[in-house]
Amino acid sequence: MPHIPLPEHLPGITGLLEYSRVTAEPIRQLTQFILRGENSLSPGERELIATVVSHHNECRFCTAAHTAAADLLLGDTETCRIMKQDIDATPVSDKMKALLKIAKLVQVSGKAVTPEAVAFAKQQGATDVEIHDTVLIAGLFCLYNRYVDGMATVAPADSQFYRGLGQRLVDNGYNRLPNGYDHLKKQNQPA
């Protein structure tokens, strides 16, 4: 049960963002820019970074949401599943594996990112901007994971919920839906 009253039809961070639209606006803008803006890393690759950090932070809601978005953007369900178990076995480029390892280090602590990890990523073809953006995304998702779990938000168990949320993230990015979320009240009502 959440620590404060949140909209019951909006689990996870969505309920928190609706609770405080004042703080939600800059959060949404930053997330949209970082995960969907112009970048040499694809939106799917950036969702992988969000997923690996959320997974290792044990944030059920964020892990499921970003796994669903990454699966849709990458066109498969195996990449995230494998990545959560073994980054080295993940069917992505060596550069992306090195960046995912940096993201995982950030999840532990910003100070866990070593010069060797950065040098290795550069050897695999990562640019300074890609390393920067990986650390930024990873740090951002540490904040989001702690926000979601620190407020004890609800994380639905139904995988269908996350497929729908993943599709909304693919279709609308991190922007608030133009007509809000009241339509979801009807979807979440018992039949």
C-alpha cells in the first residue's frame, strides 16, 4: 500500500507523476529527452539501460515497464531476459555490452565506475557522449527506482498491464497523455 494516497488506477511512477504534476513536468521532459531524443544509442538500447538498472535495483514496476518497452522497441522478448541473467550473453553489440556493464556499475555506486570500464567501452567503440548518456540514464533510473519503491507504489502482477504500458511508452514516449489517464479507470474496474 502506498505511503500516501495515490490514484488507484495508476500504479508505479505514473501515479506519483499524477499526484504531483508540478514535479512531474520536469521529470517527464528530462526522461523524454534522455530516452527518446536524438542519440546514437537507439531508444531500444536506452531502454535496455533502464531495464538493467531497474532489475538490479529490484524495482519490480520499473523493471517490468522498461522490459516491456525494450521488448517492443527491439522486436523480441529474449534480449532483456538474457541480459538480466548475463550481460555477456546478451545478443547486442560488444559496445552495448560494455555500456550495460557501466550502467550496472552505476547502479552499485557512481564511484564503482572505473577508468578501466570506461576504457574498455571506448575500445568497443563507445563514444564519450554514449558513455556520458549511459551514466546519466543509469543514475536517473536509480532515482526513479528509489522514488517508486520509496513511496511503496503498487506494482501489478499482471504481465498484460506492462505490455499495455510498454506500448504507451513506445507510442507516446514519456510525455503525459494529452487527455490524461482517466480512461484507465474504466480498464481497471472489475467486470
